[in-house]
Amino acid sequence: MASASLIPDDPTVLLTIAGMLPFKPIFLGQQKPPALRVTTAQKCIRTNDIENVGRTARHHTFFEMLGNFSFGDYFKQQAISWAWELSTQVFALNPANLVVSVFDEDNEAADIWENIIGVSPKRIIRMGASDNFWAAGPTGPCGPCSEIYYDFTPHLGDDNINLEDDTRFIEFYNLVFMESNRDANGHLTPLATKNIDTGMGLERMAQILQKKSNNYETDLIYPLVEKAAKLAKIDYMYADEKSKASLKIIGDHCRAIIHLVSDGVTASNLGRGYILRRLLRRVVRHGRLVGINKPFLVTIGKASIELMVKTYPQLNIRKQTILNELEREEARFLGTLERGEKLLAELIESNSKYISGEQAFELYDTYGFPLELTQEITEENGLTVDVAGFESAMNAQRQRAKEAKINIDVTVQSVIDKIADNIEGTKFYGYHALEYSSRII
Ligand code: ATP
Ligand code: MG
Ligand code: MG
Ligand code: MG
């Protein structure tokens, strides 16, 4: 089946974060499946990985998740043996390079890997719930999972395998045995059917097959990295690590941006619109960091569309809207960026430990600096931002706006604000549950 939109039909998450999301109602028995077995290549965006972009070799905001699904049809044993067959025969990965993980209570999965597939027990790693129990959010369908990792250096041996070591291992395929539903109290009840939900990161498989040292150097993204380098008049291969990271961030975020606009998001200060704005402004800033001193989003936006239009023809139909949005948003930010950067530099200079909430709010409100951008720049200089202070300044402004609105009657905008507020109010749960981390957006 074709990819669903990045905008999910699901109030519990802000964006499509996994291939299973469009199928949630089916897993819950609320909708009939189009077929009992389905495969997809799903566009996904994970904002919880923004800070990993350019830092790890494997994380993106936008990525494509390949998946095979069973709605009450095949289950654990079949899913495992097909995943192995796909990995070792279709993608022709050497079994000596593969390691698998299982949920530590899932003896059945461990047994299948060892006794039916023939994986050495030393290469079957048991892990806890944070890695091997998958859920798309705090409530909803969930289950234990088993993942396949690629081992770049198998000669280091099977003793003391540590899957957290991402210089040696990369997770590329997750098999979720979707058999429970979690309610608001955290209780698990069995789903009516036992299902399979899998996800394989296309960019990660490309990295492995193309023998690159990171996802950004695969043909899925590298043309954009190169384009940005060319605009900056530098050579990626000889650039320092900081510039390389900036070029990767530009390549990554541009793919996310064109798809977000293509799927109907426009930049704003709320919900999905804010994510888009944050990505766009980050691209502009990292462009400046590598020395691009003129507007460039339209140029790199065109290159991004060109790179992906064959797979997503909708990009062609939406091309003008995408480019207009890029042009407008870049111009808007460039108008204040320089003054904001100057102010921030002064603040960093005159404060030894942190930037106050009021100061961060002024940067946000007057100069269009998303809080996270201020944090990023501040942290680069060894300082922090008083986030609680920022939030209270933000709330005070919201309160003033609300009071001002009471006199104007109920307008359409206020209805939109309300909806957007609701969206914003729920936006963090999915990532939180997915990553079991306190770090949000
Ligand atoms: P990781 O532990 O590396 O962050 P994950 O366990 O969060 O990955 P899953 O939720 O299991 O990832 O998603 C299924 C698959 O989707 C992963 O095995 C990986 O191939 C791919 N994937 C997940 N997150 C990303 C990302 N941010 N960028 C690129 N690919 C990803
Ligand atoms: Mg993982
Ligand atoms: Mg995983
Ligand atoms: Mg992750």
C-alpha cells in the first residue's frame, strides 16, 4: 500500500511516527483491514530524534519505514523466519553480521531464533521494556518486539555484545508482536487477534548495503548534503566535523520540510506548524554556520523535490506551494535572524551561567527564535536557558491575548487556536511512550 500522510488521523500523536500508525484502528478491531497481510513504505517524522540528527550515524527526523503487517494472520514464528529470509537472502546480508534482540520475558521468540533459525545464543540479546516492548503511545496497541541489528565488526567476537555501541551495531528491523492493548490506567488486555507490525528503516538498510559510514552519505540524502556544501563553497569530504553535522542537518531537515508542506502543514507557532517552522529555521541557521549568506531554501527545496519526486509524485503537484512556503518563511526569519543572533551573542557574553526566561522569550517573540534554537546556541556556548521562566513568560502573553480576545467575540481564529492548543497539549505523549525518555520535542 502507498504511504499514508504524515498528518495522522489520530489525536494522540502529532505526526506519523511509524508505519503502524495508519493501522491503529485495525489493530484495535475498530476497522476492517484491507487485507490480512499488507506491506508499506511509510513516510515518518520523529521530532524526538531532532537532536540526534547529524550526531548519530542513523537518526533522522524524516525517514521511510518499510513494514510488513499481519492482521490476525501470520504471527511470531512466521514473522521471524520471513524477516531472516528477507535480510539474509533478499538483501543478502551475511548471517555472521547479524545479532538479534528479544524482550527479556519472551522465551518463545528467543527459542525461535535459536532453534528454528539457528542463531547462536550469544547473538540473541535479551533486553528490557524500554528497548523491546513497543507502543505507539501511552495507550493503544502494543507488544513485545524483537529487533535485528547489523554488526559492522563481527571479528570482535560474540562475548560482551553491547547493542548500545553504535559504532559497532545498527538496529535496522523491528518485529513487533502486537497482541495487547494498554488502557489509560496502564493495564494490558489481549487484543482480539494476534498481529504483526514490523519496521525497517530504508535509510539504515541503504547505509548497510551501500557500505557507507552513515545514513547521510547514501544516495537517499547525499545529493542534498552535496548541494548544501556547494552553496557554502566547501567540500563535505574535507569539512570539519561541525560543518559536516550542519550539512547533514540541512539534508535531513529539507526532506522533512518538503513532505510536511506537501501533506498540508504551514509554518506557525502551534503544533505541527511549529515543528515545520523549527525545522526551517534550523536549516537557515545551519546554512549560515557553513557560510551560506544568502537565501537558499528555494534552491535546496527544488533539489529535495527532485530527489524524491519519483517515489512521491504528489511533490510535483504541490511544488509551487512548497517553494512559496520555503521562500516566505526564510525571508521572514532572515529579517530578524541577524539582530537576534547579535542580541543572543551579547546575552551569552554578559551571562555566565544561563539566559533568563524573559530573554529567551524576547528572542522568540521579537526575533522569531524557537526556544530550542536559543537552547541549541546557548548550549554550544556552555550556558543553559531558564525554560520554566520562558514558559511562564509565554503563558503570561497567552493570558494577555485571551483577555484581549474576550471583547472581540468568538472568531474562527479562536476555534482554530483551541484545536491547535489541544493538539499541542497531547503532542508529547507519543514520543514519550515511544522513547521512554524525558526529553521532549
Ligand atoms: P533507535 O533505537 O535506533 O532509535 P528505534 O528502536 O527507536 O531505533 P523503532 O521504533 O523500532 O526504532 O522503529 C523501527 C525502525 O525504524 C528502526 O529499526 C529503524 O530502522 C527505523 N528508525 C527508527 N527511528 C529512526 C530515525 N529517527 N531515523 C531513521 N530510521 C529510524
Ligand atoms: Mg531501538
Ligand atoms: Mg526499535
Ligand atoms: Mg529511537
